[in-house]
Amino acid sequence: MLAAPLASLALGLTRLRAPSPVVGTPRSNAAMCASEMPSVDVSDLGLTMDDLEEPLPPELTQGIATSGYESTQRLVSDDGCVWAESPELLEVALSIPGLRGQPAMAMAAEVTSTSMTVTAFGRDVWSCVLRGQCVPDSAEFSAEDGPGALPVLRLSLAKANPGERWGGFIASIGEDSIL
């Protein structure tokens, strides 16, 4: 199986030591040329270049969770969307600057398989296209008052295709924040 050689390769690469600094030169290790880097013989692993092109087996990545930040605005980066992703689930916290002063109890979210719309007092105020497909019935939404009168919207939803990585939450935001 390919997993064992890849795991061996990964372990071997983490055990490589960084090149030692050359005494008397002002360059840092990061500035070293590739020709100055020590070579490593990995021929005993039995890998080919085709093996390195293969995707990692799912059993190696099944427990890995990823997370990140995205902007909730089209023109200004605000990092107002904080997301965490597992193979089956996506959890999101939104702090949308345009909702400052709106009471959290007036917020709601409508989720389709490919989009999300936030409403305040029943009116659409913000929407986005999702990076992947979700199961709309699995969506759990809550809102709470946040710092600076900015409501924090929390959403948890199951992916329609478990194991598919979205790499974020927002694919695109609507014009004037409405699709």
C-alpha cells in the first residue's frame, strides 16, 4: 500500500536537519542556494515521481481539521468569517460590520444547499454562495450580542459530500452583500 511509504517519507523529511550555518558568511540559512543544500538519498523508499502525485489516502487525513479566516465584505478585508472544517462538518462564526447595532435576537439565517442568507427583522441583509454543498436541514444557527454592538452569528452544517474539503466557507458575497 502507498500509505506506508508516504508515511515513511513524511517521517524521514521531518527528521532532516536544517543545513548548518556557514561561519563567516552574512547570508542566512533561508538565503542558501539549492545547490548548497545537502542532498538526501531516498532511493531505499521505493518511491517514484508518480507516487508523489497520488492524493493522500483518506485514512491519513480523516481526523484532520482545518480552520481559517475570510472577509465578509467584497472590497475590504475584515476577517469577519472564522471557520473550522472537519471532513463531515463546517462550523462558522460571522461578525459582519454592516450589522453593527442590530440586536442578535432579530437575526436569522436561511441555508440552501449552496448559499446562506442572513436576515434582520425578516429582511435580507447579507448573503453568500458556499464553497461546497451542504445538507440544509442539518444547519444549526445561533446569534449573540458581541463586542462593540456587533452581533456574532454562529452556524454549523453538515457537508453533502463528507470528506470533501471546502477550504473555507464563502465562495462569493452578493452585490451590496445581497445575492
